[in-house]
Amino acid sequence: MRPLEGITVVTLEHAIAAPFATRQLADLGARVIKIERPGSGDFARGYDKRTRGMASHFVWTNRSKESLTLDVKHPLANGVLHRLLAEADVLVQNLAPGAAARLGLSHDALEKIHPRLIVCDISGYGDDGPYTEKKAYDLLIQSEAGFLSITGTPEVPCKAGNSAADIAAGMYAYSSILAALIERGKTGKGRRIEISMLEAMAEWMSYPLYYSIDDQPPPGRTGASHATIYPYGPFKVGAGETVSTVMLGLQNEREWVVFCVQVLLRPELAQDERFAGNAQRQTHRDELAEIIETVFSQLDAAILVERLDAADIANARVNDMAALWRHPQLAARDRWRTIDSPVGALPALLPPGMSASDDPRMDAVPALGEHTQAILAELDLSDADIRQLQTEGAI
């Protein structure tokens, strides 16, 4: 039995934050009914066509769900929604600010009718304060949360290459829903969960926040290098046409000594006062970089990695997406599965935390409205009721 088998989640969701949270609930066995706008659906369906004709974001965040098309603003939709919620355990929504309340789907309104229902509201900035009504896309939240101020190069700030703010909010929604289900098992009562993308991302920014407390200078933008630890980051290896990049990181003084002796083959550097401790290495970063680059220019990547591994110094390849698809560690641990979709079979990774012997729910990515008729029939709507919904454009 999967952990969330028997749990039903109704979700009015789009884009990434809420769909990412509910897909993980589906991974654990929950039934997730995704309500989509008739005709167009979740607008993330149209982000691109890179996954064999489907949108990459949508494929990632929507497997194992049932798609019900319903115009939630239509007068006939309210009855359908409440029939769904009568049997549901969780309602998740990341509609525009205030939209759920206008539809009568606030926790205050619902708890009188469905006291066991857990309601999770995801928004950009929360439901009060001066920013409540502002639109909040991933890049904008990364910017407001200060992420761009510490990411990139000294000349150019950069966003994260993935949807970091959406992912942060989705993860806190997911874990908070799991906690609320445990709590309900003890009290019998649902609760409201409010997730703000800004607050989620601000939590992820807490190291640079504390580093710059009391108006101290914040960490600088240092590209892929660590802002406060050195050497820690990408280093060029080889020369001419054989140049490649290896990522490495030192965390303590024991590793620094080993790095000097076994990797650089320069044991005297371990006693050099310019590099005695991380603070000193930061101060003399340019001088140390020149020494390291001189040694590395005389090696190739294979020899350097061999030395780093022998010295137990952390290192990694700078992979691209093609290399990640073929990563030998993922293959060795049997992490890939195949899921179905409207465009046929697609590869998908096992959810983190589940072993190759587990049986997570990894069902198909749904076509728009694929489950509408079946769900409405399950709610005991008559054929005449369903025809009326169709005639009036409510589904």
C-alpha cells in the first residue's frame, strides 16, 4: 500500500508551484483531480513543445493526475466543486490573489461545510500586506528575495536555471500538507495552509541573510565559485584545445593540506601564511588562483580527477543536460522508469526518497479533460446534468 492511498486531492492549479506539490502527493499514492479551464487548460501546457510535442514543465509536474475540465466561474460549476470537495481530503489552489475566496473556496467558507478538509493556498506574497495583489512569477520572486543579488558574476546578475522560487513554494506546500494530514489523524480537523513564494524563497536565502546581518556586506556574485570559501568552484584543466572544467571544493584545513601535498604536489603551500585558513585564502584569492591554474594547466582532466579522488577531495564534472540523461550513477541505481502520456511513452525519474524496490505511483500525464466524463459520472451526475454542463460550456 502506498502511503497516501485513499487520500483525494482536488487542485485548482497552474504553472509550477502547486502542480509540483500535488504531483509529489500523487507519487505517494494520492488521487489528484486537476481542474482545468475548458479548451485551454493549465497554461503551462503551452509553455513549449520540447517533450515530443508536450510542454516540458507540464510533463514534469503533472503525471499521475486526473484532468477534469470545469469553468469554475460558471454558475453550474459550484455544485460540481462542492460534490468533489465533499469526498476530498485536500484542496490546493494557486489562482490569482483573491480568486479562490470569490469562488467561495476560502478555508473560512469551506470549514463550516467540510471541517476535515485541508486547504492549501499558494500565492506570491501572502494574503495580506502591501504586496498581496502583485503578480508573482518565478523570476520576480527570485529578484524580490535577493537571490539575483548573490547569483551571477560581478558584472551581471543571473536567475537560477530552474524554477527555484516555484520549487521552494511547492516543497513547503507538499511537506505542510503531509504534516496537516498527520495532525488531522489526531484531531479529526482540517486546517488552512498558506504558502507564500516570497517567504519560501526567503527561507532558502537565510545563509546570505545571516552572513550580511547588521548591514554587513553581503556575499558577492562569484559565478559558479563559492562566495566565501576558497578554493571551491570551477577550475580550468589542461591547455589549448584540451581545456576542460572540473569543479572541486575544500571545506576544512585538513583537506587544504592534503590538496597541497597530493593534488598540487606543492607541500610548501600548506605552510604559506598567505593561505593559512579560509579567511586568508579568500584575502589572497587571486594569488592562489594563479598557482592552482598553473599546476592544472599541465594536467588533463582524467589525471586531475584521479588525484582528487585519491586525496578524497570533493569534485564533480560540469555536466550538461545530455550528460545528465546518461548519468552513470542514475543508471546504476535503476532510477529511470517509463510513464505514459498523450504523446506516448516518456522516461521519468523515480521520486527522491524512494528506492528501486518501492512502488511509487507513476501513471500517465493526462490529456486535457481526459477524465471529465468519468469523474462527473462518479459524482452521480445524471446524463442530463452532464449534457447541460456541456451545452452551457461549463466543462
